[in-house]
Amino acid sequence: MELAGNFQHIRTNKYFAGSKDTIPLFKGFYSNYLYGRAAYGVTKDFTISLEGGYFLKKHEIGFNSDTAQSKGIADLIIFPRYDVYNHTAEDKRVELTLGMGLKIPLGKYNDSMVVYHDSLMTLYTTCPPTVQPTNGSHDLIFYAFFFRGFPLHNFRLFANGLYIKKGWNALGEKFGDYSSISLFAGKTIFKNAGITLQLKGEHIARMKAAENVDLLGLYNVDTASTGGRKIFFVPQLSYTYKSLTIYGSSEFPIYQYLNKSQIASQHQFTLGISYRFFTVRSRIPKAGEDVYMCPMKCPKGISNRPGKCRVCDMDLIKQ
């Protein structure tokens, strides 16, 4: 079992057209996000996790009084993964994991704000997508992870790929599909501390509108100003004590190409914690205890008490 959570902060006042700075559309944007995950190893190779998050604030700062902000619960993610290959030896460890998940929107995607108010009338408009807690669509997530460890040198190389197939929401919006690939190199230092360097590339497709839905007129969304590609350098430091790990990372954009004119990435950092533990007490006998073994000599058919073999279901025999 793993319980994990982190705090993510994003802040930017950069705007790009293509790969160059451009005129700002508003003063800036920032968000504070809390993320949590509970993962359970159903078997040695199969893991399923429930993940979700809550925005403490998403804030788009306008030039005058047109500031937009929102907060609230975001999405629920159901994410099963399976180790299709896992080999561990004294001098190496190789792992290949595949996963496919579902993102379910729980928060608001059509939150509104006041644009005019007096004693006689109050006018509202839908907040821009940048400050909504969720995009309101059910999305499919495809995931692949490859790991190559060198235990004798406390060194590891790994990579992952992610593709998110976005669905349509009730406003007639389809956010662009997201894909990324990351390469990592990690090293354990000072026994319990670690450093990991990541190079991440990502691509976001253009947003789409349903037939007969004018996103620009209704929600002030220009689909031509969506989508792009980016490359990030992400260093991470971690410290592990027994089953508890704390870590921190920061994303540094080294290349950005954004369609038309958009807000760009600038500052992002993450602080997190993870705790792993076993939910079942070990059945391996200790010195002086009785030993019960499977008559078929199954590798996992050993226990310190009567019962059945977890592999072939035969009754264990006292030795």
C-alpha cells in the first residue's frame, strides 16, 4: 500500500506566440494545488490507484478589474497498472509497466464570475478555462514505464510515456489531447538521499468546439490560441527514512512553441511525501516457530501457521 500527496505551485506572467515572447493578455496567472494518491498492490504485478486533487486557488490577474479566480475539487482518477516484465538480479533490475486509467471530473467546469453589478442588475460570465477546477470531460489515460536499475552502483535509468485522450464536456468543448515522454537518470547519495534529473517533452493538441457552438462568443475561448509543444528540465531531490519519502522538484522550461498567442510556462515547483507499508503480516516463519509447507513445494507455500497454499490452494503440512 502506498499513500502519497504533494503540493504544486504554478506562477507565470510570460506569453508566447510561436517560440517568442509576445504582448501579455493579462498580468499573470498562478495556482496552488493539493494532490493525493492511494495505491494498492492487488497482486505482485497488478496495482490499482485512486488519485485526485483540490485547487486551493486558480487566479488569473487582469489589467483592470477583470480578475478571475476559482477553487475547489478537481478530478478523480482510477488508474490500474500491470508489470508485464520484472526481473531482479544482484547486478541489475529491469521493469516494464503498462497502465490505462479513467479521469472522472468532480469539480466545476462552468463556474462563473460577476462582470457588472449595481443596484438594479448583476451580470455574470463564464470563467475562462484556465481558472476552472476541471475541464469537465471524461478522459482516457494510457501509460508506459520502463526501468533499468544498477543496484551495485546505486544508479538508475528510466523512462515513461503518457497519452491522455480528452473527451467532450457539456459546454461543447474538447480540450486538446495531451502526450508526453520523459527520460530520467537517478543516483542515491549519502545512503538515504537521492537526486533525479528529468528531461520531459510534451505536446498538446488544439482545442475543438462542437458543431454550432461558438466558443469565442460564448466563453471567450479562441481555439486557434490553444495547443503547442514544450520541453522541460526537471531536477528532483528526495530523502527516504524507512518507508517514508519526502521530495521536491522544480520545472524549468527550455523550449516552448505555442500556437498563436498564449500564456506560457515559467515557474512551477512541487513538494511531496510518500509512505509505503504492507497490509498483511508476513507469514514467513521465524526461528523457533512451527513451519508449514506446501506438499507441492510451491515457492510461496510456506507459513508459520496452518492454512492453504496461496499458489495451489492445497493444505499446508507441518514439517
